Amino acid sequence: MDTFLEILKYVLPSFVMFGALYFVMNRFLETEHRKQLMVLRKENNNVTTPLRLQAYERLVLFLERISMDKLVLRVSKPGMSANLLKADLIKTIQQEFEHNLTQQLYISNSSWENITQAKDEYLKIVRIAASQVKSDANAVDLGQKIFEIMVKLDKSPSQIAVLILKKEIKQLF
């Protein structure tokens, strides 16, 4: 029994020291890991922040390019039929959207949904206006019908989506 107590007298402090050392080293390593993560996040923010800002800029430009007041004037040509203008408007909206699809990586899901909704609203407006003009109507008639529908709206789909993007940018900075 004496030998057991003698051994315990030497082994017990070793175990206590080992436990204390393990606890201290574990805390130290966790702190270092957190520091490294913070440095990585800071470096990552230095890279992603300009990309995110560029994405917001491109999406605002997209929304401005598909707004009906600008798009109808840009796409319509003298002597164009309403059906051709409708097809060109839909095609242009889809192409602009597809050109900016990758920007969704840098914005929130809700903002992207609002941008998609704005695009869909514009497509809907074009289709509704086209259904309200005669089949032999010209582009001017369709353009006027589109503008009539747009005037009835409180805010255009682009304006709503841009406001949401601006709000999101303010939250980032």
C-alpha cells in the first residue's frame, strides 16, 4: 500500500499538470484559429466587396435598361409592326437578364427574387399591351399602350427593385 501511495504521489501531480497543459494549449490553439479566421475573412472582404459593389451596379444598370420608357424607345424602329416590337422587347429583356444571371451570386436571395420579379412584370406588361392592340397595329400603337399601362402603376418594377438594392447596399456599409 505504501508503494501505491508513493507512486500516486508522483503520478497524480503529473496528471494534473498534463490536464492543465492540455487545457491551456487547447485554448491557445482555439484563439490562434479564430485569429486566422478573422484574417482570412478580412482578406476575403477586400476581394469580395468590390465584386459585390460591381454586381449591384450591373443590376441597377440592367433594371434601367429594361425599364419600358427606355426600352421601347431603344428597340422600336420606324415602320415596325406591333408583333415585331413585342417579340423584340421580350427578346431584349430575356437577353439582358441572361447577361446578368451570374450577378445573383453577390446579392441576397430576396433582392434577386425582386429583380426576377421586375423582369417578369415587364414581360407581363408587354404581353398585356400586345393583347390590347389590334393584330395589324404598328409599333407606335403598342408603345403607346405600354406607356398607358406604365402610367397606371405607382412605381415601375425597376424603381421598386432599385430601391431594394439600395437598401441592401446601405446595410452592407
